[in-house]
Amino acid sequence: MTSAMTDQIRNGQGFIAALDQSGGSTPKALKAYGVSEDAYANDDQMFDLIHEMRARIVNAPDFNGDKVIGAILFEMTMDREIGGKPSAKALWEDNGVVPFLKIDKGLEEEKDGVQMMKPIPNLDHLLERAAKGGIFGTKERSVIHAANEDGINAIVAQQFALGAQVYGHGLMPILEPEVNIKATDKAQIEEMVTQTILRHLDALPEGQQVMLKLTLPETPGQYQPFVDHPNCLKVVALSGGYDRDEANARLAQNPGVIASFSRALTEGLSAHQSDAEFNATLGRAIASIHAASVA
């Protein structure tokens, strides 16, 4: 973690782009981008195509630190190059965008209303590579489906335990206990999650911080206690399946919380657009998400 990157995340006026679609979500992302499954014969070709999409986004004129303060990468993206440089270095040195790395390896089956993270093999080695490669922090996702106290306690405890391991490698963890936007008791879940996270934040050792990536809440200002907490560097919000307009509207009701959108960012982009059309479409998306993040 460099002080310049920390300052960019703490004080930068913008949002974090989520460019971290993994093996399970890549076909869906490519389909939305206008690339059907018959365009690739195997995983290698599929990941080549999604990297081309990500590089096109990163190389767009509006994708810079003025409005996009950070970006979350998939492990294969970290290991590839953009513009002749390792992806993380290209983001920071050429764009002024702080690089993060998605480290979770998917979800367990649902138990007690939640889906915990699967074990992450060789995590210490991955974190060492990330730190050497210029990555600032990590992101790790799990999902809450119901207002079950045992499940919520377990999922938040797992997130903070993993966060401590990440922090031990000099990286900033983004903890992401996502709440399913279709949950019938979503507001109740969010209140339970808030109280549980606060207990863990209060218990962090002095000087240690985390970031939080949370579902856009039903109650505006729900996450203000995290925004104000000295042990939380930044609170970011996932779009979670809301379209861009609704995600932006909900985000604007939560001062101090910034976007970390994936689908809502790439909505409307197509492999078949000219560079001018692609850049204009992405520019409008970046402008609208930036406006909601700094509202």
C-alpha cells in the first residue's frame, strides 16, 4: 500500500470500477457485450476475449483517476498486460487508477441463509504476488439471502478473518458480504449486517483498516456509521443486479458511499461498436456513476 494510493482512495472524487468477472460470470458478461458463446471454443479463448474488453475499457479516454479512482481486477487480468505493461502498473502509472484484486474462489452452498466463501488455495502465495505486482488491495465476496443471525455472524466473521490475512501482506481488504437484492427481508438483513460489522470494526487493532463493499441499502444512510468509522477507509456499493439508473439513484441517497459497479458500468457497451461509439457510451456511464458517487 503506497501513501499515494491510500490518499486516492480516501480523498479521490470518483468510484471504483469492478472489472473482475471470473470463470462463472465471464460468459454472461461477454454475452451482454455482444459476444456469443459460439465465438470461443475453450476457456483460454474466452478469457482472451474478456481481457480485450477490459483493456478497451481501461484505454478509453474517460477511464482515468479524475472519475475512476480504483479498479478491481480478476487474477488472470493481473497476470496479463495492458498497453505493454503489467495490468496493475498500467492502471496506476498510465491512468492514475488504484488496482485491486478479486481473490475469492466462489461460494459454498447456502447454509443458515448465507453462502460463505469457498477455501482459497495458496492464498498467501497469491497475496505475495499481488503485493509485488503493484496491487493495492483485494476484494472478497460472499452472499446473504436471509435474516439469520447465525449465518450473518458467520459470514461477517469469515470476511474479517480473511481481511486480517490480507492486511498482513500489506494489502487493503475490501470485505464484501453482499445482501441479495431479492431477499424479502432485505432491510432487516441490512440492519443486522450493520450491527455485526460495527462490532468487528470496533474490535480491529489500532491503526488497522478495512474497506467495505455493500449492497445498496433500502434505508438511505444505513451505512453512515461505517463512513464515519476510523477503522473503515472507504465504503463502496455494488449494483447487485439493479440497472444503472436505479443503482445511481439509490447511491445518490447515501452520502460518503461511492460506487463499485460491474454490470451497471458496462451496460450498453458492445464489441460491435466503433471506438468512438464505445468511448462515448462508456464516457456517459462513467459520468453518471461519478455524479452519483460524489452527490
